[in-house]
Amino acid sequence: MITAARALTQDVLPGMISWGEWESHKSVPIVRVSVREDRDQGLALSHPVNIYYAFCKGALLLSLKTDVMHDLIDERLAGKAPGAAPASKAGERGAPQFVIDIAPKERGAIWTLLAYGLEQRAQTVAERSRAAAEMLFRGAPERAADPEAMRALGFMIAGAAPLTPDGGVYSMTPEGVRDPIRGSAYAPVWPGVPVPGSPIEKALGRLSLFRAELGFDEEQRPKRSGTRMQSLHARVTLKP
């Protein structure tokens, strides 16, 4: 697979990718695949793109950083890394065949992507809350300036009080319902994401590891049936 990938990249991007041994860690050779900037080919990179890989005890290890690769090799040599999945009995969940661990660094690339994804989801859900707030404001304009009165009215009519994605209260302005941080639909404000003190920031601050697992399980089948039956299980684990 590696040989085929190397030949393909040399054909598609000739002279733009360097591929060779970079260093050795505990007698395990580490190979670096580096993409170089080539303005003649229309490829301009703000930062160099490097991928490191190594074969260690029958496993292919991949990383974007050498220090992470060193840790992976150490774990593999110490027998702490994932290995071959043991056979599972019928009706029991077996070991996963595919595992991916992501430990997002605060304010890093993955952390930022998660923040924007959660912010977009929060904005979508907030549309219903904004609509409920507008219903209350227009139905009882005499109470619009009293947040506690609007809260009580919301519980009396709908059983809930409309709040912003950050737990704040809406207000009624000439341009419509306004979020104190994000503005209104006609005069929006785009705050930094995640908003300081928001539930999204608190959730991301407690997330240290994301793990996704996929595996195949042997299923029970009739004794006379010679067909092998398997099911696919997926598990997502979040560790604070």
C-alpha cells in the first residue's frame, strides 16, 4: 500500500513531495512525507505539511508530529498499544477493529472546529427560542421591559422561558428580538467563538479525549444454519 501511494504521488505531483527516512527511534525507522511549496504548480503553503509513518511490530503508525510518533512507538514496543482483536463469542461484543483517539488542544485546530460546529448547532436551536420570545413580546408588550415578568409568562403559557444560547434573556428593540451577545436578525453581531462563559466553552474546556470505535460482533444463529452472521457496533467515548 505504501509503495503504491508513493508511486502515485510521484506521478501526480512530481518533484513536489519528498519521501524518505527521517530518523530512527529505538531502532525503528521513521519516514517523513513532506509536501513542498511550488508556486509554478499553483501550490502555496503557509506552513510545511509533513506526515510521519513507521512500521513497528506488525503495525503501521501515522502521525503529523515526531514527538507523537515517538510516543506511539514507545507504546507499541511496551505492548500498550491496540493489537489484534480477539475472537468474540456469539452474542457478546468483541474488541473494536478500528479505533481513533483525538485529544484536542485548547484553541488548537480541532478545538476551534468543534467550537464552530457547536456554535452553529446552538444558533439553529436558538431560532425556536427566539420565535417564542417574540411571541411573548408581541403578545404582552406591557411586560417587555420586565425580564422576570416575561419569564413567568413564558412558564405560564408554554411551560418554559426562552433563553439565548448562552443562558441570557432576549430583549425587544425596534429591529426585532435581540440577543445581547449576537444581536438581532436584522443587525447581527458575530462574537468570538466560543463565547466566554458560555456552556460551549465550559464543555470544550472539560473535553480532554474523544474516542470512536467500530467493531464486528458474532451473532447467534440457528444450529442448522451454516451462514456466518455478524453485526457492526459503534461507540463514541468522551473523557473529561
